[in-house]
Amino acid sequence: MPLAPDRVREAYDRMGNALDRMERFESRAKSLGLEWLAPKPGESVVELGVGTGRTTVRLRDAGGPTGHVHGFDLSPKMLEITRGRAREGGFEGR
């Protein structure tokens, strides 16, 4: 039985930065996905479910100074964390 979007949003909002601890389980799959995607400098990429923004940073790096990453997430907390990473990394608004 699928979870309602509100329940999913609440769960991810509660997890917050703790979601980064899952990276060790997901990093291999994410790296393979990025390899298959093969983003190039200057490209725009849409990321659905940005989570804590770790993959967003990797996509931004691949896109270089002229690339863009458009990230979406159901959880306001995940978007807040990702925006913070964007600010820290100096690429907010890209």
C-alpha cells in the first residue's frame, strides 16, 4: 500500500540531516547513475528528490560554471538542507 504524500513528507522532514548516514548504502548506486547520466559542462539537469543535496553538488560540479541543476523535493526540510549546501558551495541560484 503506497504512502500518502503527506506521510512521506513528514518522514523525510523528521529525518533531516540523518539521511546523510544512508549515503554509505546508496553511494555506489548514485555513482553509477551519474556515470550513466554523464552530465556535461553547460548542461541543465533536473533532479527529483534532492534529499540532502549531496548528489546535487556532484551534478553541479559536472555542469561546471555554466551548467544548472533544478532540484525538487517533496520535503521542505530536504530543500532547506540542499539550499544550505548550495550557499556553502557558492552555487546558490544555479
